[in-house]
Amino acid sequence: DTAVSQTPKYLVTQMGNDKSIKCEQNLGHDTMYWYKQDSKKFLKIMFSYNNKELIINETVPNRFSPKSPDKAHLNLHINSLELGDSAVYFCASSHTVDQPQHFGDGTRLSIL
Amino acid sequence: RKEVEQDPGPFNVPEGATVAFNCTYSNSASQSFFWYRQDCRKEPKLLMSVYSSGNEDGRFTAQLNRASQYISLLIRDSKLSDSATYLCVVSTGGGNKLTFGTGTQLKVEL
């Protein structure tokens, strides 16, 4: 009965590769998010979608491309991975943008 | 000034102690406020919403001071299991997003 599920949980890959992370929520929420949490533990928003439309794009390099095929899914594709991309990526969802967010377990991305 | 600021800690307290965290925010138009808890290597989880009149949930009390633009979290009779990072969350940017503070680390010791 996982509310927000993201896959994979761990991702280890080499610099320069392209990878995707998937996220799905079964809470019936309209809004979904991607966050990056780096080694200093600061949780920074990357993107937000409301009903499949992009509403927040926080100065993220265009190597990162989110895609929302429907309001229950928000995937993140990353091209040409760099060492600095190593972090934990969290997906989250909420009813509306100012309501509490429910987070997935996180995807731990390590770039070799 | 940062949108949301918290003392990073760590706060090391003995079991049974009362501990309080403050969080300041810069946008006077902010309307929604929350406290989240994040355990090591886990996802953030909602602890409680913060209402204008203040609210309590068991050992936890949250307060909002709009005039001084801060919210607080009080934990009474702290338990070892309360050890975690506590994140302050505030609606910013015209109410179209929530901004997370950097978190305050709490360590409850025997």
C-alpha cells in the first residue's frame, strides 16, 4: 500500500551516462515534486507538476528533464551524469501546492 | 535573508528533557507552515501542521508568531526515538510552493 513509490532505490552509474528515475503516487494528489538532497542534507526543490503541467522549475540544468504522463506519475530523466549529481532524489506529492507533501523512499544516486 | 532559517544544531539532550526549536521565515505573506521529521537515510515525514492558534499533538506543541515571523516546535519528555532532524516548512513564492529549512538535528541521550 505504498503511497508514493519511486524506483530504483539505489542507482550506481558512471559519469556521462543517461539514467531515469520513476515515481508513482496512489493518493489521488494533483501535484508532484522532485527534490534533491545533497551530502549537506539540504532538501532543495527541483521541479513541481500540477495535473501534468510544470509549475516550478528551480534553475536546474537542462540535463534534467521531468516528464509527467499523467497526474499519478512523475519521472526524472538525467542526461550526461556528472559527479555533482550524486545525491538522494526524493519524489513527493500533495493535494495542492500549499498542502503537506508525502515523500517516496528516495533514490540514492552515486556517480563513479 | 534566507526564506526559511533554522539552527542546524545538533541539540544533545537527556531523555525526559524538554527541547524547543525555532524557525524564522522571510515572507510575511506566507500562509502554510509545517514541521517535518527526517530520520537518518529516510524520507521526510509530516510531523504536524502549524496553525495560527497553536496546536498540540501529544508531547509536541507547535506555535506560530506572525508578528515576529517565526514558528516553534516544543517537545516535552523527549524519548530516544525522537532523535532525528526536524525540518521547518513554509509556503513561499506567492503561496505556490513550500520551502524546506535546512533542519535542526536532535539527539536524545540516556
